[in-house]
Amino acid sequence: MTGDPSLRSVPKGRAVAAALSVLVAGVLTACSGDSGPEPTVDAFLKGWRQTQLDKVSFVDPAGKSIPAGDVEEQLGKFAGDLPGTPTKVERAGDAVVKGDTAVSAVKVTWTLPGRVTWSYDTSVRLQKRDDDWDVVVEPALVHKDMKPGETLGLRRQEAPRSSILDGAGNPIVRPRPVVTVLLDPARVTDAAAAAKQLTAAFSKIDTEVDLSDLPARLAETKPGNTVDVVVLRQEAYDKIASQITAVAGTSVVKSMRALAPTRQFARALLGSVSDATKDDLTKKPGLYAVGDQVGHGGLQAAFDERLRGTPGLTVVVRRAAAGADAPATELFTTEPKPGQPIRTTLDQRVQTAADAALEEISQPSALVAVRISDGSVIAAANGPDGGSFNAAFEAEVPPGSTFKMVSALGLLEQGAVKADETVPCPKRLAAGGREFKNFDDFELGNVPFRTDFAESCNTAFVALAPRLGPDGLADAGRMLGLEADYKLGLPAFSGKTSTGGDAAERAAAAFGQGTTVVSPLSMASATAAVASGRWTQPILVTEPASSPTAASGPPLKPAALQPLRAMMRQVVTDGTATSLSDVPGGPVFGKTGTAEFDNNPEHAHAWWIGWQGDVAFAVFVENGGHSTSVSVPVAEKFLRGLR
């Protein structure tokens, strides 16, 4: 035999098997070096979500390379009105490969405004170049039904905003007629004069509108457009309508807007509803869109998502060349879901009286009313003009002599003094190396403690301060709910009572100075506790139900309550608030307070706390001066307004 001797020694069957094994091994080697398209698809989907596409190669449908930066821009154009990038994008199985092309099914999820989720299937096409895969950039990447020249549009239909209800279930905020005052730049001959005339008209209804930039706004407005000047309630506009229409270039548009009964009505507490701001859009991306009506401040902001509901959304495919009203293919639709109301404890009659009581006070002020029987907040007014800061709940200020109610309770609970016990009231008295004095240096001499209380004698309380002990004042405050963990649905300060401290601090704290700070709400709630005999957590929102409320305080000793109530009645019958003695509606109980807040004795807040019937309330006037001449008249106006 001739040839290679090694072949002669291998049987025929084994030779065939060996040849096949070599062939299979060669095939396996080729496959392992030929990377599939899946890693490229995964890299693209991750890059799309994170807006980082530099690790992927792209081509257009004709096979021409496209820089990653241009792809990011094109994807944004394809997505059109949709916000940002998809919330989630993932491959739905392995790609289907045919020669040098591949198609990979993917699932795309977007979070649309209002936190609406939209998911759908589309696909990614790829082309092979050498050993790499390129993603084909086309509209179908974003949605399978999109063709060249098309983008996604988003149409929104805002849901009907729900109402804030009062304690009886009646809407406080509801649609009311308004008038929008407009100016046509083409018809305004003198912008500065127009601004001056409009400002004068607004001043007649006590409405301040800053029109300093009006000339610039008129100059910048495109031809055919108008400039919004102000939105007024119908009743306010009617008072100055002739003066508005007399200004050249003005026109008005009448509409409805969700408003409270008056401009002042619980304004800082309720908040307002207006167009979404840039800050709104930044803080809650995906929830709001330009043009949305959003709650700002107060309850409108705190419960905005509940009140506003969920907008209706429609995603459409549109052509850039087509007009805005051209028919478009709808891809996804959700119906608007109306908002849900919130129910408060407010009493519209009481709130109106509280707002009216503050309307002539020019400095920051507040009046809070609480129903004694259940702790419901029935009014929370802020001045001036309704206020922008809810000082009624959030102010942190010294209580002055209104805190003598707390000190007296602590002394009486401990049996450290009796109402008829003689407690001298000199003009001045030293404690802890500091001298304390009475307002205008008055003195009462040797009088019963009840008289010291009714006439608001500081020096008597300075003398009694040591009997409270280092923590007695704080303990008494806590029995009245001070420092409690309020659960109101809005920020609220429950007070901070001085404790410990040296002799001078304890003397000052005994009549509401020192380091003690409170809010009008905390003092109204404490007063309600004295009237009822036990502190109850104040309540503002009943629907939706708030988180577990603070536990009620301990029952107060009748032996302390009876004389304290009698002393608070004496403040009205024969003390610092006698102007309230003839207010209709039953006996009035209370305590005045003038609280210094810096080293200048001329600077002092004016206070009143008290109750009549089932209504406990606190009045605070920032830097108002003497309470008898400032806060007590506010209290009188409030009580008379309830009748």
C-alpha cells in the first residue's frame, strides 16, 4: 500500500467521526467570536433612559453613521410633548437575526404628568457592520406606529378641582365670578399714564397691583396679543368698572374661578390656586405641566393632589407640518378623575367675624377661635388683608401677661396660693439681680391674688414665681396642651415653655416673658382647656382623617379651675378688659397681655385670650402696644360680629 501509513491504521468509521468533530469544533469557534445584537440593544436602552448614548453606534435608515449627540436630540424630538426620558425600557426577549439585520422587541414605560403610567411594545432595528451592531435611528424607536416626520403629542384635560368644605359640609371655596382686566398695546397711547390711572382705580377697592413694569410688558408684547393686568372678583370690579373702561386700550373678560367668600376669608390658612410655577415644575417633575392649576400655601398646597384629582391625558401621533387642529392618531387615553374634597372644622360665620375684627389692624395680627366642647378650630384669621403667613398657627412669640393664666393654674393646682390670699403689688420688685416693674409703674398695694390677676400685676407674679419651683410652670403649660404634638394637616407651633433657669428667668417667665414662646393657636387651645376642664387636641381637618391625634390632657383639679375661671371673669367685670362686660351673648372670661419682645419697652405685642359660651379664642397683634387699647377692641368686635 502506498500513501501515509498512519491512515492505513485508522478504521473507516473512526475517520469519518474525526472529520465531523473537527467540523463542529470549527463552527462553535466561529459562533463564539460572533457577538449577537442583544448587548448593543441593552446598552442603547440604558443609554436612552440615562441620556448617555456614547457607548452605542447609530446609523440612519440608509446606513449613514449618526453621532450619539444627534441621536439624543432626535429621540427628544420623536418623544415630542412627553416629559424627559422613559421611566423604564427593557428588552422583551432575544433579538431576531436575519443575516446582517436584527429586530429586538422592547417594552417602554413613561410616567406622564399626574404620575400616569403608559406602557407599550415597540422594537429596535439593528444593522451589522463588520463584527459590530448599529442601532437604526427612526421614529419607531419611540413608538412602533410612528413614521418619519411624526412626533408624539400630549393633550391634557384638567380634572375638576374639588372644594374645601366647612364643618357643616358646605363648600368654602367654590366657583365665583371674576373679571380679568386686559390692555391692548396697540390701543394704549401713554403706558405710564395708563398704569397711573389703573393704580388709582385699584386703590379705591384697597387692591394693590404693582404696575411698575407695565410699560415694558406692553412694549414686549407681540402684535395682536393683550397684556393681563389683574383678575378681580366681580363685586370688586363693579365698584370701579367705569374707571377701568375709561383707560384707553382696556378690555375685560368674565369667567369663573374657585374662590373663598371674600378675599380675606381665612386667606393664609386656605392658600390659593394659580398657575404652576417654575418651582412647582422643578420640585415635582412629572406631576405638573405648564398651565396646570396648583395649590399654593395653606390647605390648597397641603392637600393639592387630593383636591386637584388626576388630569385626563391623550397621547397622539402628529405630523409637524400639520396644524394644531389637524386629526391625529390616538395612542393612549385616560379620563380625568375629579379631585376629592377636604372637610375642615371651620365655621364660615365665625371666620367672617374673625376676619372683620382684624380688617382695620395695619400690622401683622391673628385671631384663632376654638370650639371648647370638641377642640375644633372654627376660625383662623390673619391680618392685614387675610395675610400671607399663617401667624395664627405658626407664630412663635412671647405671650406676655396672658401666660398668667398658666402660672395661676400651676400655683392653684399646687396649692401654693389661694385666690383670696394677699399678695402685694408694688411698682417694682427685684429677683435674681434683675428689677421688674408693672406697666406705667402702677401699684395696687396689699390686695388679694385675684385682684393682682385681674389688674395684671407683674410684680405679684414675680414674688410668687419661687413657689412654682423650677418645673412648675412648664408642667402647668403641658397640662394645657403646650408643647403637644399637634396633628392638624398644616404646620402649627404648640409652644415652648420656660423651665429651670435662674431666679430672674423664672420670675420673667411667670408673667409670660423670658424664654417662653407660643402661637395664637396654642393659647386659644390652652384657654379652651381651662374653660372645659381638660385639654383636647385641636382639630382642623376631619376628612381625610389625620394621623393619630395627641392624647388628651389630664383632668384639671376643680379646686384650681373654679378660682381661675372666677379670676378670668373678674378681668372683664373689674379688670383690664371691662369694655367687654356689656358684649351680648353671655359672660366673657379672659386675660389681657402685653408682651415685650426686645430691650425697648415701647415695643410690645398686644394679646387677648378668653372665651364666651362654647367659643375660646386668642387675639395677637404684632407690636400692637397696650392690650387694653388694641387687642381688647379686636376681641369686642369679634364677639359682637357673632351676634
